[in-house]
Amino acid sequence: MLDMDRTLTGKALLTNTIGLHARPSVKLTQLAKRFQSSIQLALGEAGPWIDAKSPVKVMRARAPKGSTLYFNVAGPDDEAALAAILALIENKFGEE
């Protein structure tokens, strides 16, 4: 049985050339929207947290290359969601 009160956390270093700008932001939000879980993103461990399913909010983060992105994921498919998002970032959003 899943623990609905748990929140998974993860972090990933942005190593792609342009960081989290337009195309990577759209790819991240499109991926996040495939999952039922709540997915929150921040540029620091303490927040402020933004909805990773909101293209406008994610683009507004404007994280440059070398930034660490922090994630909080909670919901029925949290493990799959976190793994997919970290893999997307690790693979430089498939752009390099």
C-alpha cells in the first residue's frame, strides 16, 4: 500500500548549455503533466517551490547552467515521476 503522506525528494544539476530556458522548460512541464503526482520544483532546498506542471512558472525560474534543481514529488506515481524527471535533466533534455 502506498503512503499518501510521503513526499519524495530529489535534485539534479543542470549541465545542458542553456539551462532551464524555453525548450527545456516545456519538455520538463510536458513530462511532469504525464504523472498524477504533485511535482514541485525549486532552485534551493528551502524553496520557494513552484508547480513543475506550469510552463510559465518553470520558465520564470530561469535557472542557468550549473544550477541545482530540487524536487518534491507526492502521489500515486511519485517514484516513476521523480525518476523520469531526473533522467530528463541528466540526459540534458535530449538536446545535446
